[in-house]
Amino acid sequence: MIELDHEVAAVWKAVTEGHAEWLADRILKFDLTHENLMNELKILSTDAKQQAFQTLLKNRTLHGGILAEGSGLLKNGENGKGIKSRWYPQTLAKRILNLNAIREKITFLKSDALEILPNYTQNKQAVFFIDPPYTAGGKKAGKRLYRHCDLNHEKLFQIAEMLQGDFVMTYDHAEEVKNLARKHNFQMRLIPMNNTHHAQIFELVIGKNLSWLEDLQMVHEKRPDYSISSLTGERVN
Ligand SMILES: C[S@@+](CC[C@H](N)C(=O)[O-])C[C@H]1O[C@@H](n2cnc3c(N)ncnc32)[C@H](O)[C@@H]1O
């Protein structure tokens, strides 16, 4: 697992370095009020687990979960619930604890994927899931969403072409991305998704050979939301 953003990286570090239970406990015990949130976010700490908690708080209470500079706190949010509208502590804690159960299988690197991936091009056993920021062709979404949005997409496609192992990449449905995929002789499929505004959009899946996607049986049902239900009935968008 490779991630460049120091705040997102703090969450992966906290989990992989054995602080998932601490994190889950803080999430469950935190009384989310505007004052408590402000006090918590003010803390300057070099401790990865504290930074991880602050990242999760920001991700759940800032507009669209956007960590990039300049994002504001949710005022109305879902159902007019403001900062609480996307705070699902039970679900969040459960996810962190689920990750804890497999943490020994995860190696986390706070690094530039474009520098790390070339080390694995000859490994036929390796399989890669590549989920880059959606900024190819000057798309605005990725620029607004991510601090590290300036990715050299052409270089990423060149590296992907050198991979001996298999890979799957996800991008948004943009002409420039499709042109890159065509140029590198990759296959493409469109997958329907629901975005945060509950509108159906299509995400582009790119790979060397996506025939396995055709073998999947289609499920003919309307998905209510991009959400996961927990035992407590909470959901996370
Ligand atoms: C579409 S998001 C992926 C989110 C992630 N898969 C998840 O669900 O937690 C793109 C991510 O790529 C990261 N990123 C951007 N450039 C990167 C690079 N060169 N190397 C590693 N990560 C990068 C961004 O910080 C952002 O978190």
C-alpha cells in the first residue's frame, strides 16, 4: 500500500504499526461537538496515531471529506445534521478493527508510487490495484479533492505497460484517460457508481485483460447508495 499524503498515510501507519485498537477506542469515545472538534484539530502532534485520529475526524466532518487545504466544515450535511451527518463511529471503528485483523499482511509505504512501482515490473506474481487521483486532462475533481493531485499520468501508464504482473486501474470517465489507455493498448470497462450527490456516474476500469469482468453475472437491482450498512444500522458514504 503506497500513499503520498501525510494525513492519509498517518491512518495507514497507525493501523499497520498496531494502534488500531487505540484509534477505534478514540473514535467510539469521542463526543463530536463543534467545540470538541476544534480543540482536537488544534492539537499539533508528531504522533502518527493522534494524526490518524485527526485525519479521520477531518475526513468525516469537512465538506466531501476533502482533506486538501481550503475545505470547510459541514454546515448542513445530510439531513441538516451538520458535522455529525457523516460521523458513524461504530462503522468507522469496525472498519479500523477489520484492518487490524489483517495488518500483518499489509506493508505500508508513505512514498511516491511512480518511484516504487518500477521496482516490481519484473515480478510476474505481483498484482497491482492502482487508484490514482482523477486529474488527467485537467479534470477538476481530483484537484479539489487531493493535496497530491499532480500526477504524471502518462508516466503511470508507461510504468503500467512494463508490469509483468496483472493490474487494475480505476479512473474517471474522461476522454484523455481513454486516449492514454488506447495508446498503451489496455482494455477499458465502464462501471456504474453513485457519487456523494447520489447521482449515477461511470468509473473507468483499465487493465491488460478485463475479460473476467464479462464473466461476472450482472445484478439487476438499483443500488440505493454507495454505502455499507453495519450491525448498528449506520452507514458510511
Ligand atoms: C483516488 S484517491 C485513492 C484513495 C484510496 N485508494 C483510498 O480509498 O483510501 C488517490 C490517492 O492517491 C494519492 N496520490 C497521489 N499521487 C500519488 C503518488 N505519486 N504516489 C502515491 N499516492 C499518490 C493521493 O494522495 C490520494 O489519496
